[in-house]
Amino acid sequence: MEELKFIRPTKEYEEQAYEYIKEFNDYNSNINGVGGLKHYIGDYDGWLKKLEEDRTRTTIGDEVPAETFFLIRENDNKLLGIINIRLALNDRLLQSGGHIGYGIRPTERKKGYASYQLYCALEFCKEMGLENVLITCNKDNIGSAKTIQNSCGVLENEIIDPTNGKILQRYWVNVDKALEKGIEKYNNKLNIKY
Ligand SMILES: CC(C)(COP(=O)(O)OP(=O)(O)OC[C@H]1O[C@@H](n2cnc3c(N)ncnc32)[C@H](O)[C@@H]1OP(=O)(O)O)[C@@H](O)C(=O)NCCC(=O)NCCS
């Protein structure tokens, strides 16, 4: 796999971030794990400020402490994916949202990027002291289910997704176990630059 980097969003990627959202819309794809970016079209600075608020939040209420990262391909500096990590669960997240939401832009799918991006996120989770993380996906979202299974996700149960009425799978990922597998797979080459 090419060189990839996993970074916090910066001003440099403003234009690309909006192109990313546009591509999802053009392909009529679900937008997931963008840390609210789709609600900040035209206000990138406001979005960066919101991310800072997410990052520095200390309370667990309707909103919880959270971080958002970009996956960037080094050779063309392209934004490939965005992932949002909730560092604590409230009742809603425990039931259906989980700790992590993510996406890969439609034109760059099925190249292993989601699996790599999730490993980077799990590395961050480990640093933040999370031992087990909950990741959920709709049962018919095969690409996402496989991404979670690639990280040794263990299916706890299936429930009705309160957001769309579909079957939702709830997986628990043991962070250490997943990272052990990831380190072997990626040759200890996760390129994480928080
Ligand atoms: C789900 C998503 C993140 C997968 O991204 P991706 O970069 O294509 O995933 P990967 O390339 O890492 O693929 C992981 C596995 O799923 C498989 N896969 C990916 N998309 C697939 C699809 N549409 N159908 C069947 N299998 C698929 C891959 O072949 C790979 O299998 P393998 O590990 O056995 O080889 C991407 O489709 C996406 O952004 N979807 C919209 C947002 C979304 O649904 N996010 C998840 C919310 S729970």
C-alpha cells in the first residue's frame, strides 16, 4: 500500500474537504464519520473550531469528547477518508452509534483504505486508554462489516437501527488484539501524525 498519513484536519485541506462531501453527494452515498462537516459547508473555520470543542470537551452528555481525523495519500496529498472517534459512550452511542464512525470517498473504495484508517484510529484509541470499542453498522453494509471484522470485531447482537429501521450490527473490538493483527499486516508502518 502507498504511503498514507493520518492527521487532524487543518486549514490546508479546506477545499478538499468540501470536494470530499460533494463526491459523496454526487455518488448518492451515505455520509458517515465526518465530524459534522456536512453541516459546515462554507464555514470551514467554524468546523475546525467545533472540532476543537469536541476535542477538549470533558463532560459526557448529549455530546461526548470526540476526535476527527483525515486519511491522506502522501503522493498526491489526496483526502481519502474521514473518521470520527467518540472517546466515551452516552446511552444513544452505546445502543446504536458506537465509538467510531468512518467513510472513504466513493472513488477510492475497495483498496483497503477503510481497514487501514480504522487501524490508525484504534492506535489513537489505545493512546487514549480505550481497551474495547463499539463499532456498529447496518447488516447490509458489507464493506463496513468486513472492515470491522478485519479488526477482529466480535458481533454482540443485532438490533433495529433507530435512525433508519434497518438491522444494525453491534461489534466490539478489542483494541490490543486488533492492533496486533494490524501491526503484522502493515509491517509496523502506521503513519500517524496527530
Ligand atoms: C464502508 C466503507 C468505509 C468501506 O471502505 P473501503 O475503503 O472500500 O473498505 P476496504 O477497502 O478497507 O474494504 C474492507 C473489506 O470490505 C470489502 N468491501 C468493501 N466494500 C464492499 C462492498 N461494497 N461490497 C462487498 N465487500 C466490500 C473489501 O473487499 C474488503 O474485504 P477484504 O478485507 O476481505 O479484502 C465505504 O464503503 C464507505 O465510506 N461507505 C459509506 C459510509 C459508510 O457506510 N461508513 C460506515 C458506516 S458504519
